[in-house]
Amino acid sequence: MLTDAAEQGLLRPADLKRIQIAGRALVYDFARMNLDGHFPRWGVEEGEIDRTAEGVIDRFIAGIAKLTRGT
């Protein structure tokens, strides 16, 4: 999907391999933190973890996506 987005000009100029590794690291570490039980200590309740994960991924995508008009 990232390759397709890059080919369509939807991503900011960057090394695609680094973006892929960063995305994988983000998801892996988020899952690891969840498994290790970190979130309650940081004030993230059990019912908020999925929504927090979505927000983190959305933020990552916003950081790599090229800005378009109207957004």
C-alpha cells in the first residue's frame, strides 16, 4: 500500500524503506507496550487502547502523507 501511495505521489518525499520500517516499528512497539501492560500506568484505560492505536496510526499517516488542498 505504501508503494502504491508513493507511486501515486501521495507521500512526502522520503526513503520508502525507512517509512516501511518506521511503520512496522510503530505497530510492533505499540502491541508490545499493550502486552507488557504499560497503558494503564500512562492513564490509558482498557477500553481506550484500540482508539489510541488508531489515533497513533492516523498521526503517523498524517506525518508521511503529502498535504492536499482542503486538508
